[in-house]
Amino acid sequence: MDNLQAGDPRYMTRRVKGCTLDVHPTEKALVVHYEVEATILGELGDPVVGERKECQKIIRLKSLNANTNTSSLARKVVEECRLIHSSKLREVEQLLFYLQNRKQPNDNHERKRISPRDFTPYAGVELDEEANISKIDEYVELLYEDIQEKIRGATLIFQLARNPDNLEELIQNETALGALARVLREDWKQSVDLATTIIYIFFCFSSFSQFHGLVTHFKIGALCMNIIEHELKRYDLWQDELQKKKKAYEESTENQNLKKEHEKSFRKYQSLLTKQEQLLRVCLCLLLNLAEDTRTELKMRNKNIVHMLVKILERQDEELLLVVVSFLKKLSIFLENKNDMAETLAVEKLARLVPCEHEELLITTSRLLLNLSFDTALRSQMVQAGLVPKLSSLLADEGQRQLSMCILYHISMDDRFKSMFADTDCIPQLMKMVFNCVEEKMDVELIALCINLAANKSNAQVICEGNGLKMLMKRAVKLKDVLLMKMIRNLSQHNGPTKILFLDHVGDLAAQISEDEAEEFVIECLGTLANLTIPDLDWALVLKDYNLVPYLKDRLKPGSAEDDLILEVVIMIGTVSMDDSCAAMLAKSGIIPALIELLNAQQEDDEFVCQIVYVFYQMVFHKATRDVIIKDTQAPAYLIDLMHDNNAEICKVCDNTLDIIAEYDEEWGKKIQNEKFRWYNGQWLEMVENRQLDEAGTPFLYGEDAESFIGNGDILERPDLFYSADGIISPDFYTDFQNGELGQTGFMGSMSDQFVISSDRPVSAYGFRPDEQFFYNYATASRTS
């Protein structure tokens, strides 16, 4: 001060101006924005130099929760923070109230990037001194010394970088960042501590998108990839060396030196492994943050990042595994990465993490498995890895329930794996959730999984145990739950004891068939009733008691309702037509002409055609309805037209129906046999009818005047043109053919052998299964009697 000349500055004033408040975008914290005005005064008090700087202060409110008194907390904040004037108390209180009620990001949503607070922080090398931002140049100087000094300098800079408020100032110091990148590039193999500390510094920058360019500029990401690859190779060498020493010790157990050497090597290995896993963790954290840019992520994939990550899944450190699984989850949304995971058997290694005590690791693993479960081959790997019982056990944990149900739902879509659920705790847990659900609508994941599982016979028996079916019916009817009724419909399709249980609920289902109910609900109820092919069920009584015949007839009119509902009505009619009295009742009501009209309207829809023909098939078994179909309608003609349809199921049902009609009506029998003969021998008949005279004087089919011996007559009226089995023309052939008396040596064979009658309902896209055969083979019976 003695050397100051007159007029030199003597004093400095500092004023805070323009204080504004805001909330932190992600944390429970207030952000104070203010401006500092520094003025240096001369000896006489005149301002000499003035400078302004915008600053901010973050006030973190760790104690803020739903029960906090915001008024008291606001007063405390104003009292302790001198930057906030007392006049802003009301504003502070409002901001605190907003923070208190702001919805936090759902745990089920992926974090965009990993911040230093997301994982157990790396403490670094312990130092007695505390870093100061004003001494940054001194710390940079240490980076030019030996390894220990470099570690010390990097650790001090790391202390500064851990505070986000210092990052802006550090980024301005290009010398420091350049020195850190150089030391990492040159010396990372010499010291794991040095490499870990420097990478953690750059990781702090990578936690913010605006600093990604800086990290990329120094090529830290590529360097981290090289470090990971090198460390994985070192790990393999350690394992081999340890295995050799263990083997040597086991071969010579009496040699104490070998035992001590093995124990010493194992302790050293564990120490090295701990440091290596810290290094791997921070490298992967940094890469995961940089992978926010898909172009950068593609570069990582090209360097086999997926294979490296899957290899690290073999480790035991849960914090490292959490980073690895998080990274794999992010990568799994791309097809190429998913295929890499399938190739490296990632599912098998992930299976050991389910369940685990580390809650966040378990949730992240479940999310990754959910992403992978969209692939059929990977679902198969999950089943082989034993994940079905493991995931089923997690249904009891409310925090893990939803993810587990979603994965199990995907697995249940494959019919091969449905039966595996019967031997787990899955179905009892699901039923408990269904019955304990107090809301009208259940979670979609829950009911969707139940619907899939109900399609399997073994699962259906477990579901219906005790009062299972009764309680499901009670809830479905009370709440008019369409999805729950769809589950019940799946249960009803299984023959055996499960289907018999529905006898007690036929009335409840029939009562829902009315115009007052929603169409979607009626469709499921009709589908359930249509599945009940139970011999002891009196369908005639059901139709009368609930007056269902008018409803069924009205719904057969084209356009009277949605096609799905009309189709279910047709299927229902096919089921009840198995009963003789029901078939007569339906025929008397005029349903058969209505079915033919519907057949005309829906002739392009194979599903409708197939199910209507099946109704005719059921009705021709009963004399009353058979006579109506054969004599009063053109149904046989329609069936003949459909006999050679492109749809195999339609052909099968038509053939079986026509065989029965031919058995009972001689006139239609001849027409049907003629048509079948024409079809099977169409090429030969066409050749005979269309053959032209190749050269004059052919003595066989043409006479001297080139007139055909056949003339203009029908080829089928010339029995002399048919050949018997021994090659001699037989006039009796066609007569036998017309009478249906051809034996095994005949061209056509026995009609009863060619067309085996089956009462199975045609398999359809709607999930119906063939029912039991209720009728024996009429054609065979009549010929053997």
C-alpha cells in the first residue's frame, strides 16, 4: 500500500442486484439468479473500474416432501439465504408449494443420461487437502510430474468437477482439459487409479448434453472403448492364471507353498478386480451418456460394444451390472443390437439376475428382458433359462409386478410355452389379483395374460379349481366385463371336467343374450355358449326359457348387426342343432332359409360359409330338418357348388354333408355322384369330348364320314366306354357306379371309404377347437347292415 501513487484505487465495493427466483427443472431445489456489480474506487471515492457478472445459486431442499409445511420452510430459506429479500417470502412459498406437488418422473421411465448422483460415486484417491477453483493452474502443473503427482493433480481437479457449478469455469480452461486428455491417452496403462480419476472428470462433463462436444473433441469415448477391451483381456488372463494355480494346488494338496501362493494370488486378484470394475463402471457411464447421440451409438456398436457388455454380465459387482444392463436396455431398441444380444446368449446371463436384492438392478433387468421378449427366438431362450417360474415369483412384489406380467404375457403368446405356467405359482397369483381388484376395469396386462393362459387345457383346470369359475362368472356378469368374459370363453373350449363346470352357468350366460346388452359382451357370451357341446345339456329348454330363437333368427339377417355378432349366432345355431328337438324348433322357425340368404350375402367370406355349411351338416342328422333341407330348399345345390372350394375346411364339411344327403335321397345321391365323378375324371372326360380327328381314317372313335361314334350324346351315357379293373370294357361299370356299388377294385372305391363322416366343428380363425364326435358313420353302417 505504501507504493501506491496518488489517485491509485484504494477501495472496492460489491453490490448484488436483480435477484430472481425459479425452480430447478429436475431436482427439489430453488435457483436464485442474481447479478454482482463490483466497483473499484479511487482514493477520493470516485469509481475507477466497474464490472458486472451474472451468477446463480442453487438451494437444494432435501427435507421437502408431501408432509412439509411450506410456509415454515419458506421463512427458513429467506432467513438463511442473504440473497433473497424478505419481501419475496410469498414468492418463495409458492415455488415451494409447486415443488412439493410436482410429479416426479416415473421410475418405470428411462433416464436420458446418467449423472454423478445416479450411482455410488467414485471417491478417488484420498487426499488431506481440499480443492479450490482458484488453484486450478497449480493442479494442472502437477499433471506434468511423475505418476503419483499426476494422480494427486487429477484427484484435486476431480473434486472440482464433481460440483456442477464449477464445470462452466473448468471448460474455459482449455489447458487443463487438454493436459488431462493427454495424460489419459499416454499413461492409462500405468495406473488404474489415474485412468479412473481422469475418466470420471470427463464423465462429470458428459452428464450434461451441452458438454458432449467437448468430450468428443478430445476423443475420450474412443479411448474408453480401447480401455474396456484391454481390461477384458486382462481379466481373462487373470482368470487363466488363477485357474492354473488352483489346479496345481488341487493336484498336490499337501504342498503348503502352492496353497499359500494360490491364496496370495487370489487376494491380489480380488484387489485388482475391485479397481478394474471401478474403471469399467466409469467408462461405461461416460459412453452411455455419449450414446444419447445415435450416430455416436452406432460407432460404439461397430466396435462390438454389445459383445463387451454381455461379457461383463458375468461379473458380481451390482453397481457395474446396473450400468451394463442400463446400457444394454438402451441398445436393445435397435434390431441389430438385439440380434447381437441373441447371438451372445445375453438372456441366459441376465436370468441369473432375476431375482436379486438390488432393487434398481432388478427393475432395469426386467425392462431389458421386456424389450427382448418381443422377439420369438429370445422368448424361447427365456423359457430355456428358467425365467417363467422366476418371473412368476415376482408377481407377489408390487414393485416388480407390472414388468413381470408384461414379459410373461409375451411368453404366453406362444402355444408351446402356455402349459409351463400350470406348474408355477403364476396362475394362483393372477387369480388372487383378479379377485382382489376393486376397480371396475382390471389392468390390461393382467387380463391379457389371463386370457392367453386360459387357452391351455392344463391352465384352465388350475384356474377353475375350487370356486374359480364361479367367481369369474360372478364378476364378469356383474361388471359386464368383455375381456373377462373372453377369458371365460377360452376356458369353455376345453373338453373334459372344465367344460362340465359350465353346466351351472348356462342360465347366466343365456340371460345376457339380448338387445339391451352391449354387442361386444353378447359376442363373448354367445361364443362361450357355442363351445358347450355337452351331451347332458338340454338346449331346447334353454332356448325356450330365455326365448333365444327370435333373437337368433333376427340376427341372421345380413346387416342386422356387426359381422362378428352374426358369425357367433351362426356358430351358436350349429352347436344347438346337435340336439334333435332344437334342430326341429329352429327349422320350424324358418332359420334354414335365413341361413341360405345369409350364405348368399356372405359367400365371399370363408368363415361365414364354413360355419353355415357346418349348421347344415348338423341338421341333416335329424329327420325333420333333413327333409326340410333336401326337399324344401336349394341347400344341396349350394353344397355341390362349394364341394370344390379353394378352402380345404369348406370342402371337408361339404363332402361330409353331401355324403349324408346322398345316403338318404336317391335323386340327390345320383347328382352328387355324377358331380364327384366329373370332378375326379374331369381331365379324361374333357380329352374324350374335345378330341379332334388328327388324320383321316382313324378307325376308333370316328367313322368313315368323320362322325363321332359318340355323336351328340353325353359321354356318361355310354357305359361301354368305361373300363373295368382288368381292362375289358364293362357295361355294368356305370350302372354299379350310379348305384354306389363299386368295390375296392372300382375306380372310385367305396364312397364310405373316400368320404369319412366327422362331426368336428371346422377349425377357424376365431379359436374354436374340434368337438367330440357324437354320431357314428351312417354311410358305413347302412352298407354293413
